[in-house]
Amino acid sequence: MVAGIFLSFCLLIGVVGYKITIDEFSWYDSLLNAAMILSGMGPIIDSEIKLTNAAKVFASVYALFSGVAFITTIGLIIAPIAHRFFHKLHIEEN
């Protein structure tokens, strides 16, 4: 649940950032690009759209932020599984 809330917040940052910095993007285009960046797939930007310097800076910072957010989320999801696994490996001394 924590991972889902964290990813939703990260996605919201990307959607709003893309919508603000790239005028030609609709809300759907902003959602698509933010989701693709957040998942590690890469942006989907039409070659006919001219990006401003602010849009380029935002896209760069958001891509770096998304990489860290993705790794953090995977850690949050895998931590309980790894914890249980290591408990199973515990050998008691009797």
C-alpha cells in the first residue's frame, strides 16, 4: 500500500510537470509520458513538438527522480518477501 501511494505521488508529479512545461501536451499525453518514464520505458514525445529549455530540464530531473523512485518501490515490495525468506533459512542451534 505504501509503495502504491508513493508511485501515485511520483506519477502525479510527472503528469503535472509535463502539462505545465509542454503546452502542446494534453493531460493524457502528460500521463503517458510520466508513466513511461516512471516505469523505465522512456519518454514518448512527438518529434514535431519543440521542447523549451524548461521542459528539457524538467524531463531530465524527472527521469533521474523516477529511477530512484522505481528502485525504492521495488525495495519496499521485495523487503517483506526477503525477510520471510531469510527467516526460513535460519537454523536453530539445539
